[in-house]
Amino acid sequence: MESYVKPQHEARAKIIKAMAHPSRLFIIEELSKHERCVGELTEMIGSDASTVSKHLSVLKNAGLVTDEKRGNSIYYSLRVPCIMQFMGCVEDVLSANAKQHNAILKCCKG
């Protein structure tokens, strides 16, 4: 049987999988505002530095973030800020789902 999964779909899936964690989504959102170092993100997330570093590594390996060493600190930023357009689309899906759910509830209460 021939596979219809193309390399571009596998590459896209890798990026989406890298984002598929609440903390990583939070990091992406924060980095869309401005660059941050691990310490800042650790404080915001309320996790330990090694966990945050691991999340940043996943995002970096997927090509979503970039880092720059300055003195003793490493600053992270979004490599492609347009990823926030994808997040906007995800919000549209959530909104559509909520509207559908509310319509079903109204129908059943009728």
C-alpha cells in the first residue's frame, strides 16, 4: 500500500508536536511580546529552570525559537513571529466550538 504522507506533512507535524504542551504555548506567547531569559520564564511558569530549559530546547529544535548568549544569560526570542497567526486560528476554532456547544445546550434545554 502506498503512503500518502509527504515529507512536508511530517515536517509540519514535528512543529505542531513541539508546540503541543501548555507551557510551550505559554512560552511562545510570551516570546511574541519580547525576548526572555530562562529565569524570567521559570518565574512566570512556576516551574524549575531545568524543565523550562527542556521546553525551550524542544521549541528551538523545531525551529520556533532562537537564542542569543549575552554575558552569563541566554535570551530567547521567536524565530518566526508569524506563528501567532496560527494561534489566532486556534482561537477561532475554540470560539466556533464554544458557539456550537452553546447552541446544542440551548436546543436541549428548549
